[in-house]
Amino acid sequence: MLLHPLMMSNKSDDDGDASILLETRPKTKRPPMYKVLLLNDDYTPMEFVVHVLERFFGMTHAQAFEIMLIVHKKGVAVVGVFSHEIAETKVGQVMDFALRHQHPLQCTMEKEE
């Protein structure tokens, strides 16, 4: 808690204590974060998924390959955690890119708990 002295008095109270008036500032709450998820399908080539992870999520080839395998084996993987606006943008970019390349790759987002 941050305390800001507004007024200090040199006058003593009856007990001999100096009076200090303090103001408390409310804590700012962090905005909620959102997980971006990539979903597996039976048609999108693995190389395309790796390319998407490198291009839109800044992963190295090794990181992208590892995440692609998780998506392939488990059906879904978290590929990043972002503010709402950034997560929404990433999902839109991936979906547009997949559509332009005629792949059914799905990307979604959900609020982090």
C-alpha cells in the first residue's frame, strides 16, 4: 500500500504524539489475460502449423515443432498468453492466414484463470 503524507503538524496532541494525515492510493488491478489455443485437425499439414507458430508467435523452429507435436498428440495447445486485444488480433491473423491457404486450422482464445 502506498502512503502519501498530506499534512504533518508540529503541534503535539494531549498525549504528546505528532499528528500525521495519510492518504492511501487504490491498487490498480491487472487486466485479465487470455490464452491463445491452436486446435488439431486431420487436414492441416504439420509444416503449415510450424510456419504459423514461427510467423505469428515468434517461435524458433524447434519451439514451433515441439508445440505442433503437442497440438497433434493432445488435440490442443496453448501457444501464448496475451491481453484481450493482442489475443484477439493473433486469433484473427491465424484464422485469416489459414483460410487464405485453404487449411481448416482453428485458433481460439479463452480467459486465463
